[in-house]
Amino acid sequence: MALDGKILRRALDRYEAESRRRAEETRRLRLRLYELDPVLPELDARLRSSVAEAAALALGGGRDPVQAVERVQEANLRLQEERGRRIAALGYPAGCIDDEPACPICNDRGYVGMEPCSCLMKLYREEQRRELSRLLDLQGERFDAFLLRYYDDRPDPLSGVSPRKHMEMVWRICRRYAETFGEGSGNLFLTGGPGLGKTFLSACIAGEVAQRGYSVVYDTTVNVVSRFEEARFGRRGEPEEAEADVKRCLRCDLLILDDLGTEMSTSFSVSVIYELLNTRLREGRSMVVSSNYSAEELGRRYSPQIASRLAGGFEVLKFYGRDIRLQKKEESLR
């Protein structure tokens, strides 16, 4: 699993800010309770002293260090009991002013060894969804909200299969792809006319895969080509930020490229699309590409090499039916 550095940095910033907030809240509460009960700071000082004394006895040897340490520990327990009673008498839990870690797994470090802890990954997934929400309606664009009723149930005279039956199969493939996503999941090419659900199912895949902790970049082809251009030529004065976005597109676990073919076709845009397809296919990094054009039509628009990679390196899912947006508009006018 390749974590997105940009998203991880945001998650770490939130993690560290939350740790500082908890520490400050504990410090303020401790001072408040010290004012309410002046014996508490004295007890805390004696507890710290007893811990240091026990450590010194254990390391210093002596005639019977074990027995000496046990006596100090017994005294320490009595101090803790008295401290707990006094804090409870003020109406607070006994350990409310202790600097205990919120996560016992990583002790609030965010990592277990070299791997992100589950507590940090929770924030990472939230930031991932927040990033995707800039372009997507993750609440509305869900697999269970995909409405098959907008596809004709009458069998096609040539194939014998109705658009609804066919689109149910496409929906199942997309859902299985998202729910079982992992290394080696492969690539999907969603092709068909406008308004048939390609963007909707792409968004469903993005939300599900991101929720499982994988790094997902979802964007239109127009925006991606623009970021490559800014990284290459620095025309808007932010080449470093654009370069980071280019690396995200090339290295994320799943790149979803929406509306391929709507960008202005230039030698530069063709080279960007070829670089994305070729690099990610060569490195085994998954992609979902949607387009109103078939692989053959894109080949005529771009190059035979691009058409070959779409046809040979992707599972092609064809979308059939009537424009759903038009159907919804007609319904609203009735």
C-alpha cells in the first residue's frame, strides 16, 4: 500500500495538533485541581520522588534491594490511592490529570515501528475522503445509490441482453473491484456515451477504495494534464506543488482519470496521457479511466500506442442506455 505523502502530512499535522490539545487540556485541569486541593501537588511530587527512589534502589544494589523496592512500591500505591480519593472528591476521574497516551498501541507516536498505527490511519482515511470530496459527492455517490431503473429492460435485438441487465453486470464488476481492491487489482476502462453513469461508478470506486486506506487520486483529464504542464513549465508560479501532484498521479495506489478525450488534444497532452498509462501499467499500479470514446476512437484522437494500452491493459466496460441526466430532467417537467 502506497500512502499519499500529501494526505499523510495533513493527517500527521492533525495528529500532532490533537496531541498538543490533549496535553494542554490536561495541564489546565491539573492546575485547576491543584488550586482546589493544595495537597494534590504535594502528593504528585512525592509520587515522582518515590519512582526515582525505586529506580535508584534497583540499580544501586545494597543488602536487600528487592525488599527495599517493594517497600517503596507499597508507599507509592498508598500515595496513588490517596490522590485518587482526593480527585474523586472534586468530582473527577482518578486518572484525569495523568499524561496517559490516547492510543495504547503506539503511545501516541503515530507509528508502530515503521508502519502507521491504526489511530493515524483513521485520520489518513478521513483526509483522503476530504480530498476526494473536492470533486465528488461521496455521500450520494455510493454503489447502493446506483439506480438501474434508468436503463431499459427490453432486450437488445442484436445481443438479446437488455441495457439494464448489462449495466447490472457492469455495476457488479465495479463494486467487486472496489471491495476487493489490492495489489494487482488491474485496471478498468469505462466507455460509453455521456450521462450513462461512468463518473458515478468511478466516484463509488474512489470512495470505497479510499475508505479502506489506499491512496486514491481522482481527477479529470483536463486537470491532470494542466498539473503536468505547470510542473514542466511553471507558468503559474507553483512548479513544486504541481510536481508533487504529478508524483501523486504516477505513484498512488489507484488513479482515476475521468473524461479522457475532453481535454484539448496537443502533442503535450498526448505525451502526458501516454506517460501515465505506460508508467502505471509497467509498474503494476491500478487505474480506472472513463471516456465518452471507445479505445479505437481514442487511438485515432491520440496514437495507436495509447489505444493499444487501453484495449490490452484494461478490462473494458461498455455503458449502454439513454442519458440519465435527460431522463431526470424529463421527470422533473412532468
